[in-house]
Amino acid sequence: MDMIVREIGREDPVQVLGIYWVDNERFYWVIPYDGYGGLMALSEREVDMVDSSLSNDFILCKDGDGGDMILHWAAEDLIEELVERDPLAMAEFLGRIKD
């Protein structure tokens, strides 16, 4: 199973690809819709949890500030580029998760 959230005001739920914390607030990395060119962060206040399961595809790693982050393995070395909506990083990421 995958962790799934639904952004408040949107109809379609999305898969969570990473989780991180800022000042005790949880944020979720998601691809908000098909065709979006990277990852978007959604605050726990902006979403309803649909499924809280974490698959074996997630790893514990550190963010740029040394804080803990739970991230899909395929995004670990691409996270900064995915946040910047780099098209090459997004293509690489999508290729990895399809294999």
C-alpha cells in the first residue's frame, strides 16, 4: 500500500512520495496532478489523510538542514531538482518508479 492524501478542495487523492518536518509541522511531497513537473509540498493542514500506510519504498534520510526526512528511494538523490521542477530529474524519477 501507498500513503495517500487528498488536498482540501481537490477531488483526486495523490500518492505521498516524501515526508518532512519544519517546526513540528509535517509536510508531504506529492505530485499534485499528472503532468506537474516535479514535487510539491503540502502541509498536513492542507490535506485529508486517505491511507496512512508506508510502503517498503521509503527510506529515512536527512534533508539539507540535517533534519529527518522519509523519502521514496527513487527521489533520494533527486529531491532538490524535483522541488525545482527540473524536467530531466522528473523524467529520471518517473523512470525509476516504473521499473
